[in-house]
Amino acid sequence: MSDVPEEELPSEEMLADRPVDDHPRFDRPRVISSRTADDWLSLAGSLAGSLCLAWLLYTQVLPFSGKLGFVLFWYATFIGLYAGVTAISQPLPVVRDRVASALVQGLAAVVLLVLVATVFYTIYRGMPALRHPNFYVQDMSNAGPLDPLTQGGAEAAIIGTLLELAIAIAISLPLGLVTAVYMVEVGGRFSRVVRTVVEAMTAVPDLVAGLFIYAFWLIALHQDRSGLAAAFALSITMLPIIARSASVFLRTVPSGLREASAALGAPMWRTVWSVVLPTARPGLATAVILGLARGIGETAPVLIVSTPLSYSEKNPFSSPMNSLSLYAYTFIRAPDSNSHSRGYGAACLLLGVVIILFVVIRLLARPRRPEPGPLRRLVGATSTSLARRRRSEPVGAAVPALTVASPPAPLSPSPSS
């Protein structure tokens, strides 16, 4: 109901003389996201005009030079010219919307362009080594840096990367999930301290993790350089990322699911295991992916506690191991072109390993068939446990059952009466 008094509303005769757009009872919200032919022509004209104006001012009038500066100047000129052209035919809210859209989409295009350029440049530089099959199945034990690309390969680095990542994930994933569950589900005063430590560890340089493992594992405990030490260093860098990301996704689980589980009589561990974790499984997979992205390309921790071996080593507990990041770092520093091709080839293999692991984790986190909700699964698990308990009871045990009390019998008259 409108708050305007009835006597202040316009009459039907007054409304009939007004256009439909000015009708107060037929107000329509202004659509600012739709684009017409005029909008597209304004965008194209602003791009072309700003390019010509930027070339004239940047190269002929102003004392500037450089390709990057020209692109930035062109973008700033385009934003100003596009705002002016749009303001000719559109109101101020539409102008603001168009300028904001141009800014956001332009920055997103820059990020995408940088990513695509990096990937394609790495593949282009590493293609001379990637086209030879020996690069995947041979190590550098029988090949030197000046040998042709038909000899030697990155087999030792591939094996070392997979083993070190497997050990690092086996260490950091359970610890990160337990830490996230403690911070979100358990809580308490000490959880604030844990959350502060986790957030502080995300900003610690990776070199510090390598130095810590070097001081503790190699010097204090008198252990040798090994792939296990490199995995320890990688797990330290991955642990805070997994814990913090998992805690964020656990907070997105609706509290109503927890309350309903508690109303069914489930303990906290059953609620977390059967309700919270299955609901947040896609988010937890994302947390694992972020941890892998942080640890798979680390070079400084592995360089401190391990050694870039030229031969394949499959025992991470007794000897150093190479990795793809360390392999690429070693060969990129060499002066010859063949070593550069091997280094970029190792970087391409590292990108491939990351993509494969990301796809595998996504497939494992996605439900393969329709499953009941978490509360229904919890009810099913509770019913199953009750059925097992009844089957385990002795045959003559009394089973509580609901009985309906019969109404009392009417009193019969006594013989004396």
C-alpha cells in the first residue's frame, strides 16, 4: 500500500493525458546494462579516436617514448573519450556504469593477456626440447649441457617433483584440515592464537621455510640432504594456505545444518565428518589446489635442503632429489641455447603437472552420482548404527516399545449394595 494520501493522487483524467513513460503508476526501472547499436558504435569510435589521439599526442607532441607508456596513455585517453561520448546521449548513472565496466573489463583483459602471453612464450621457448621423446624418459647422467637435445632429459626432475609433492600433500593436507576445523568448529581462546599464527605464516617468505628445515633437520638432527627434507620445506609453505582457505570455505556451510545435526543427537565429530566436510568438499578441493600452486613451483626451499642431481633417484629418504623447478632454475642460468630450451621445457612440464593435478582434484571432489543431503546421510548412519546395536543385543533382551494404556474398567456394584 502506498503512503501517499488518496486525495494527493492524480485523477484518472489527469493520468489519461500523460504519456505512458510519465505515468506515476507505471514506473519502470531504468535498464543500464543493455547495449544498443549506438552504444556499440560509441565504443568502437572511442577506441579508434583514442588510438589516433594517443598516437598524435604521445609520439608527436609530448616528449614520451616506449610501448608500455603508449598503451597506458592510450587506455587513459580511451576512458576519458568514452565517458565524454557516452555523456552526450546518456544520463550520468549510465555514464558511470559504462566507465566502470570499461575499467574492470580492461584490467581483466590485461591480466588474461599477460597469462596467455606467459604460457605461450614458455611453450615456444621449450618446444625444441619438448619435441624429443628422450626429454621425458632420460636423465642428464649421460649428457652434458653442450650435448644436443636428442640426449638427456628431465626424468629425474619429474620423479622428484611427484614424490616430493606426494609427501608434502600427505603432511600438509591432514594438518591443514584439522587446523581449519579447530578454528571454525571448535573455537575458543586458543583458536585466535592459531588463526593469528596461520595468517602470519602465509606472509612468511619461502626461503625461511628452507632455512628452518636446514637448521632443524640437517644441523640439529644431523640428517643429510634428501628429498624428504625438501618435502618438509614444501609442506611448511603449503600448510598455512590450505588451513586458511579451508577455514574460509568451512564458514560458508550454513549453520542450520549444524543445528539440525545437533537436534538429531549427533556428536560434534559426527556433525563435522558427515555434514560439514561433505558440504564444503568443493571448497576444500580449491584449498588443496591453492596449496599445490604455492608449493609446486618453489625453488629456494628445495635448493637449500636438496641438490639438483643429474641422475634419477627414487628414494626420497636417503639421498637428494631433483625437481622441475630446480631443474629449470639450473639450466636457465647456463649460457647456451640448448640449456635454455631444457629449462623452458621443464617449466612447460611443470605447467602440465599442475593442470593434471588440478583436474584430478576437481574430479575427486565432484560427486559422481546424486547423493542425499548431509542430514539425510546422518540420519541413515544413525539408523544403521541403531540397527547394528539391536542385532548385537542378546535374544532375550527387553526392547522398549510404546504401549497404549487401556481405559480403566467400569466399577461393578458391590453385593452389599
